[in-house]
Amino acid sequence: MIDDTPTPLGPQTDMTVAPLGAADADAPTRAGFVALIGEPNAGKSTLLNRMVGAKISIVTHKVQTTRARIRGVALEGQSQIVFVDTPGLFRPRRRLDRAMVAAAWGGAADADMVVLLIEAHRGLTEGVEAILESLRGHVGHAMRVVLAINKIDRVKAEVLLALTEKMNAAFPFERTFMISAERGHGVPVLKAWLAGEMPLGPWLYPEDQIADLPMRMIAAEITREKLTLRLHEELPYQLTVETEKWEDRADGSTRIDQIIYVLRDGHKGIVLGAKGVTIKGVSTAAREELTTFLERPVHLFLTVKVRPNWLEERERYSEMGLDFNDGAGHDSTS
Ligand SMILES: Nc1nc2c(ncn2[C@@H]2O[C@H](COP(=O)(O)OP(=O)(O)OP(=O)(O)O)[C@@H](O)[C@H]2O)c(=O)[nH]1
Ligand SMILES: [Mg+2]
């Protein structure tokens, strides 16, 4: 349920902007990119999905779920807002981590507006401080940054006011918004404000387009979400899913073949589970979601392949929508 109840706001907040309504039909169109950045688990993908009104980006309770930039398109009055979901920003260790963090900063650099999401109950963490440090280098160089304090359903109002002050003392945010991406609180206010800030210009996508990534990638992401939810510890971070074949059949159904790449034989056994119970659960859950998404019956065929070096293979990165070369280099936080 979307709840538009305004939440208490601190300094530099803006509740006065009303959504652009149908009455503005003669107003000039606006269109632009809004990058959602933040620590892993901040709720970026949840917010993207809510802004767009459909599940485009996968969500789990675990960190580092999103791996690449995912674009979702939202309309608000005469404005088209292209939200760019990004991987969480953290201290990268592996090539994959570095490529993910580079993709996130790339998304921010290319956007008309950056929304930094933080978690209300965690506040100004070391990870957030590291992000602010990187952002400081960009401010004044055309990067516009607003703060969205997310998960306000988890804290009391006093906590929010104190956190707003602390965050705005630490960084010159243009605005502060308080939201619950999951429940919808404050999201319409943020959306309306962003809509008014988008540059004047023609829309970038057709009116009915809500996502800008290939269906086969969305399908692979759905399966990866189900795997991540069922597998423990490091395993979700050591596998990748690719859609190998896609066949829209004459009978109105779709056959999708996917490969799950894992690093070791032992991982394959865990992904399959005793008597195949794990992979069956994953397959059923993914097929159900795909059927809803595609609005047609789906036959999903999953194969698990051991590929000890997939984390170092260029092709795997292009399949994920990441730049292999971005993963080269040393540890860094930005
Ligand atoms: N209580 C509460 N939980 C939320 C809210 N928004 C998101 N979550 C939960 O936070 C967890 C992480 O959400 P995601 O949207 O996957 O977070 P993310 O920032 O995309 O994470 P990465 O892709 O790992 O960087 C999920 O369990 C969400 O259900 C919120 O407003 N309130
Ligand atoms: Mg995400």
C-alpha cells in the first residue's frame, strides 16, 4: 500500500512541491536521469521498483544483491524520470566487486541528479562517511546530490531529526527526504520534486516503456534472486546466472534455458540440494515470477555448470552488464 502521509522533516527539506498533475498537460516535457546510490542493502532497488511501479530490479535482505546499473522509467506529470539503480558502494576486494563499484560511480557521474540513500536505523556509518568523502570531490562539478533517509518505519521521529542535522552538517545536500521505500511513505514527495528538477526536453523512452535492460537479463536476475534467497553465506556471491536460450513458442508459452555458473563441484552439489530439492524450489519460484512478468506460461530449464574461473572471464561481465576492465586494479572505496 502506498501511504502519502507526510513525515516530519528537518532543515533543508521541501514539502511544498505538489506533484505535476494532468492539468499541466500543456507544460513542456522534461526528462532526465536520477542515480540511486548508497551502501549495500540501503533499499535502492526497492525504491526503483516503487518509483516505476513494477519489479524490475531484484531485492533481497542480503547485501550486494544488485550487480549492474538497472534503468527503470517513471512518469510524473510531464516529466519522464529515468531511475538508475546501482550496485551498493563498499570496499571492493574482487574483480567483480570493483566492477560493481565502478558501475555505481559511473551511474552517479552520468546522472542529472544523485539520490544518496541511507538507512535510518544505521545512520551515518563508516560506509556512508566513505561515500560522502568520494562525493565531496564531485560537488561543485555539476553533480547535484540529495539525501533520502530510508526505512523510516524502523525508527522514531526524534532519531530522524537528529540524523538529518548530522548528515547535513557532514555534507551540503540540496534537499533531505525521509522515506520508506518498502511502505511508500514520502516516496510521492520525492518523486514529484525530482520530476520538477529534470531538464527540459523530450522524453527519452516511449511512454509505455518501464525498463531498459534486455528481457533475458531480467529473467536471469529473477533466478539469481531466488538462488540468493535460498543459499547461505558466500555462495550467492560466487555464482552467476545467464539466459542461454529464449524461445517464444507458437502455443503462447515461452521456453527459457539458463545456466548457473558456480566455482566448484561442492557448490554445484549445494545449489542442486539433496535429491535436487534446492534447484527445484528455485526453479518453481523463478518460473512463477517470470510467468507473472511475461503474462504467459513459462517453461524454465536450469543447468548448473562448474566454471572455476568465471569471476575472471570477460564474457561473464558483459552478460551481467558490467565492464570487465573496470574490475582491474587495486582495492579502493571509490
Ligand atoms: N523496513 C524497511 N525495509 C526496507 C525498506 N526499503 C527496503 N527495505 C529492505 O531492505 C533490504 C534491502 O533492499 P534492497 O532494495 O535490495 O537494497 P539495495 O540498496 O538495492 O541493496 P544492494 O543491491 O545489495 O546494494 C530488503 O530486505 C528490503 O525489503 C524500508 O523502507 N523499510
Ligand atoms: Mg539493489
